[in-house]
Amino acid sequence: MIQDDFNFTLNSSDFPVSIEEFAAYLDGNLSDDEMKAVSSVIANDDAMQDIVLNSQTIDETLSNCEP
């Protein structure tokens, strides 16, 4: 469980995939079958789509800032 300074509590059960599996998906460290399975979950979950979009935006912004 994660709790931040705003009294927001986040349980890992709030996600349709585990946090570890999602991080591995973002890093491209899953097998092809696992990548397809997580992609399918993301395609059917608006919140997960938002997280992926924000992650991509952050990655692009950081890559533009690196020397």
C-alpha cells in the first residue's frame, strides 16, 4: 500500500495488472505473450491508457532535455 502526503491511499489491488508487471511492460521487459496480455488490459481500461500516455509524454520530454 502506498500513501502520499494528500491522504490518498493506493492499493496494488486497484490496478488490473500488478505494478511490477506494468513497469516491465513500460520497459519492454516482458515476453511477447505477456506484452500482448498487458496491451489488451490497457486497451480496455481508460485509466491505464492515461497512465501510458502520461508515461510516454514524460519519456519524450526527458529525452528532449538530455544533452
